Amino acid sequence: MQGQSVPTIQPAPTAPDTGRNVPLPLASEDQARADLYALAARLLLAPPDAALLADLAAADPILGSQEERPLEDAWEKLVLAAGITDADAVADEFNALFISLGTPPLNPYGSLYLSGFMNDTPLAQLRTDLAALGLARVAGVAEFEDHLGALCETMRVLVMRRTPLARQQQFFEAHIGPWHGKCLADMEQAPGAGFYRVVAAFVAAFLTIEAQAFAVDTPFDEAALP
């Protein structure tokens, strides 16, 4: 199943046109990564509508290596959950978890998890790194750039732009790796989470595989970055 992009991050208006923003055919593995990042972003930023639930319910299984078995299992559970989930019910669940009046039970923002405060230093550092990559928040988007869904969308953009793996690794390890595990564990354990308990397990399994792959395939070397 091909993931649906979420318009939260785009090339910065002042970024020079280097040709890197022109879509190019990707290797199947990278296309699969981009699709999974897109789906993770879509589910974390907004509740799935009936069409997306139907697409998920009809999706093929993910087949991978033994190391990827947790993702296979999490995907199977997501597909099964989508087949028995009502769009209105999951929208109510999303609103209760992420958008309730006052302080929502879940706030999946990097600044909060990394510093204990919303809109803090980690967000400023993220914005600096996004600017260096020629990316910026889409005008009018409510969520800040350090929302876990927006970060997944940023990774999708980096994959689609064929950004060097070392640069992808640098961004992932700086802005996603240190806190996504705790955030998604909180989501899985949140009272009232049903469908989003399954979503959290799927995203956690995918991001764990990403972290492991970066560690094995692209040991970070700052001097090697363009």
C-alpha cells in the first residue's frame, strides 16, 4: 500500500533550486520507506477517514527478514484493526487523545519529550536543521515541526529527494531517535487508546527498524556530509 503524503513540510521559499526537489524514481526499498513514513505521518497527524481505513484493511502483508518480523506483526494488526474500525469512532478517539480541551493526554512533540517544555530549544535546533536542508513548515499548518507526524513527513521528503543516507541518519538521530520510543509507548498505554494503540505499535516497529538500519548501513561521519 502506498502511503499518502501529509503537507506539513515543504521546500523553503528562499531555498535555491538545486534540482534535488524534482521527483526521481526510487529503488523499491526506498519507495517502501517513503510510503511507510507517509502513512505514519498521516495517522499521527489526523484520524484516518473511511477510504484510508478501507485501503488499510485491504493491504497486502509486509514480508521481510527475520529482523523485520516485529514490523510484519505490527502491520498485520494494523490491517486487522482497520477492517473493524469505524471512521467516526476513530475520529472521536483521536480527538480525545490529542485535541481535548485543556491539556490533551498525548502531546507528541519533541521539545516536550527532550526538554520538558513545548516550543523549547529542541524546536529551535530542528528549525535550524530544516533550514539547512532547504525545508520549512507549510504555511497555515497548526502542528509545529517537532510533532512526531511532521518529523515522519520530513523523513519522507528526505527519502524522496534522495538525500544522502548519512544526512538522513543525522536528522533521524538528532530529532527522532532520542524520544520516539517513549512517546509511542505513552501512546500505546494511554487510557482510551484503541486503534491508536495499534498505530503506535506499528510506528514504533517501523522507526526501530529505521534506527537499526542506520546504525548498520550508514555509520555517521560528519566530515563525509556534503
